[in-house]
Amino acid sequence: MARKRKGRPLHGWLVLDKPPGMTSTQAMAKVRWLMQAEKAGHAGTLDPIATGILPIAFGEATKTVSYAMDCGKTYRFTLRFGESRTTDDLAGEVTAIHHHRPSDEAIEAALENFQGEISQVPPQFSAIKVAGERAYDLAREGERVDLAPRIVRVDSFLLTGRPDADHAEFEVECGKGTYMRSLARDLALALGTVGHVSVLRRLRVGRFTMDQAISLDELERVAQTPTVEGLLQPIETALDDIPALALAEAEAHRLRHGQTVALLRRHDLERLEAIHDQLAGGEPIALAISGGKPVALVHVEGAEVRPVRVLNL
């Protein structure tokens, strides 16, 4: 007999302003404990030194985590020139010193080569798996890990401040899998010096922003009050880029039971044309809704609507 999961059956997203010094998993576990939630997950790992947006999914929202991780993100970071570190951030040990400090003009000129689709080698200390093991585990054991470069997307890379010659502040808008530590390391090298990230803050993940965020300290104060569930964002918040397909209750009932729905009647044509226009050129995944509530993530092909992930709400 399966063991009953303990906790409250919450469904939705909480936007945490993660404090420094915690891993994303530690922060998620603390939030889950404070909320007494039955099931939780997080979308998009933040480094221990980093602060900012960490979306926490509860219950059926965990089925949409991968879609949240695919969303665009916004970061703000400070690059410390003159020191390279094992982790490419403040947490690592110094591996090299360089005395050159670039001018603002040189930085601005170099940024042009770090926008659009670029090739990037992830940091040695990263969660990428190598032969079944995390790169950071191998790096901690002293092994040199050769990580393959990957193509990432940087939509915007702006110099926003220069507190002193040793530091420069940046804001970045980017796609999935872009490492700020790698951007900082590679930019410093392109400028004829070395560097690492000394401050890192994530400001946005898709539609999750700082306006919705709550700190751990504040969550501890309100976690056991009746207002706490009002902090949750709807499940569909993570599905901003996925078109919605409205269904009748009878059609939704079939999807909930894992059955395919065929939209073959004349009045279905308008719904199908609209959804196919939105899906053109992309993955044929839509969010089926009924009565204003999400029902399932569905695969739409021709007139057939097949459930991919049913949301049991």
C-alpha cells in the first residue's frame, strides 16, 4: 500500500525572493515546511550566493516546472575584475590575479559580441551531468571537467553602473541555460583581464517578477495565517508562452480521464484555426481550459487534442 503523503494539498506558485547562502533546494524545502505543503518543486536553480526570484511550485503546478524553466529571465550582477575563481563567483578560491582594468568604453564595445545567440562553456561548478555525475561534485573532488560549449540566447546585456575600477554592474535578459558566471568570466577575458561574479540577483523568470516576491523572513511571519494561500499565483502563470484552448465541460471530462478529444464539428473549426495559428512553427502544446480553470497540457494535431499532463484540480 502506497504511503500517504503528508501535508496540505496546495496548488499554485509562490515567488520566493531567495536569500544568499542557501541552495535552491534548501530554500524550497524551507518554503514547503513553512507552508506545510504536500508536494513542492522549484523552477530554475540559483547559485548559493545569488538572491532573487525562485519560483516554487506546489501540487499540480509541479507538472509545469519544465515550462517555467524554459521562460526568459532577467538578472543583475556585479563583475569583479582582476581575480578569477574556481567557481567563477565569490564563493570560489582565487586562481589568478590580473592588474588590467578596462575602461567603460572598452566594456561597452565588448558587450556587442555577447548578445544574440552565442556559444558559452558552462562553469566547472555547475549542475550539468558528466557521465552521470554532477559537474560540481567532480570539481569539488579536484577533477578537471571538460564541459562542451552550448548555444545560449542573450537578448540584452547592458552596463548599468561602475562603482569603481574593480567593479562593473550589468543587467541581462536571456533565454534558458545562460550562465551569468560564464558571461562574467568570458567578458573579462575578452577585455584582457580576468574576473568573477561578486553579486548576483535574478529579477524575473517568465511572468514571475519581484513585484510578486516574498522573502523567507516575511513568509515565516505569515505562513500560519489565513492569508498565506493568497500569496499563491495560479498554475497557468508559468505557461505564459503556451496558447490556451477553451473546451466544453464534456470535452474536459474526457481529457481528465486520459482520453483524446476530436474537434470535428463545424463550430469547432474557428477554435482549431485560432489555436493552429498560435502554434505555427512551435511545439504543438496548448493549455486546455474549461470554466476558466486549467484542465491539462495537451498535444494538438489536426483536429485531435490529446492529454499530455492532466492537472487534477
